[in-house]
Amino acid sequence: MSYRRIEITPEASKILSKVKEKHSALIFHQSGGCCDGSSPMLLDKEDLYLDESDVYLGDLDEVPFYMNQDQYEYWKHTYLIIDIAEGRGASFSLEIPLGYRFLVKSRLLNAAELAHFGLD
């Protein structure tokens, strides 16, 4: 069985596709910092420096998703669903000019997922 930590809704995937038409190399990052805080931000890959404090959670439509380690400690027992909402967020994320913002929905990992990820 294949286990994942993250997925994207079809609606969010459509917006991601529109952004991908204008930008070649993208990355999602959820920092827990200022502005929208725990909202995922979609950035040009060149605009973000990753280091050992960033945790890779998987790819969404071939775009890697990272989370800051401190934020990950709060979210490590959850399965993340990246969705979209109308309205401008307070971030520098690339979907903002389209009139949308990415957001996170989540559910707790089940027993098998917890075991697989070494979190039981």
C-alpha cells in the first residue's frame, strides 16, 4: 500500500495549473510565520532557500511541498488537504493575483498511517 501525507483538491489543482502556465519551477512552503501564517504559499523555487529545518511532505501535481520543522511538529499527526478559496490572502503566494488563496484542511492520520510514518 502506498501512503501519502498530502493531497490537493481538484479545484486547487486547477488554480495551480494556471500558475504553472506562467512559472516553470514552483514550490509550496508552509512556514507558520508572518502574514497568513500557516497558509501554504506557492512560490518560484528560486525565491525560497530550503535548509535542514524544512520537511518535505510530497509533491502536488509535480510541485514539491515543504513545511518548516517547527510547524511540522504541530501537524505531523495529520493528513493535509490543500484546497483553494476565493479572496486575497495576506501573503506573497503566486495564486493571489488570480483572486484565490490556498488553504489547508486536515484529518488525523489513521493507525496504519501513523505506523507507516513511525509516529505510533
